[in-house]
Amino acid sequence: MKVLAFAASSSTKSINKTLANYAASLVTGAEFELLDINDYEMPLFSQDREEELGQPQAAKDFFAKLGEADAIIISFAEHNGTYTAAYKNLFDWTSRIDQKVFQNKPVVYLATSPGPGGAASVLAAATNSAQYFAADVKASLSIPSFYDNFDMETQKLTNAELDDQLKTAVAQLTE
């Protein structure tokens, strides 16, 4: 099984990338690739730009990468209660190739933040719209207060309850 994991963030210090990497490492018997959405940077999407540029190769490459995976793990960063601009732009371009962006793949949606909200707003938005973009969401989980619950040195969740919930969530990718 090939799992594709990424953070919906362009930050080089993304805690969501750290979480996505850890979650992917928990999928039993799977090989995984940790994607960096910075590798798919494109001009801001607009209808005018689409008419001018067509579909950028980066969007085609991202769509193909999603298609090659057997399962997907996304950890959403939250900017002002919603998606990061970098992820939203990548998503918008990719959805113009095919609205079924996630190609009916089993998906686990995660989110975290330094605060107690755990990026729950963006996670809810992603989960609620998943059906429109052919994401077969097997589980979703918000990790609040990331630095209180994750050890950056060992790269593991230290909160046993949250760790159990995460292990249960990613196990659903192989069921």
C-alpha cells in the first residue's frame, strides 16, 4: 500500500507536516511519501489566468500524484478559520482538471494548531465538502495544543488518548 501524506500548508516549519509524517508512519505495512505543497506553487487561480495559461503542469503533476496513491493523509493548517492560501490555490487549480480531486481514494483528514482549537474549523470545512471532491474520508481528527501533545524531539504524540485516536484513524485506511 502506498500512502501519500502532506500538510495543507506552505510553512517550512509546519506542525501539520510533522503530524502528517507521524500519522503516515503509523499505517501498518505501508510505504509512504511525504509531499511538500511548495513543490506545486502556481500563480493565483482565476478564470482569466486559466484562460491565459490553461492547466499548469504543477496542477497536473499534483493530480497524478494523488492518483498514484492507494490512500491519502492530509493535515490542514488553519489561517483565520479556513484553508491556507497556498493549499486553496493548489486545490482550486487541481479541481479544474477534475472535480474529483481525490479520485475516490480513502482519506484521513487531520488538523492541528498551537492553540486549543486544533484547527477544528478548517477540518470541519474540509470534511463537509469532501464528498464533492471524491474523498472517501475514513476518519478525521483534530489535535489541539500541538506543542503540549507532541514531542518534537521524538517526533511522536505524547498524549496517549490522542495517539490512540490517531492510530485508530489511520488503521481505517487499510480496512
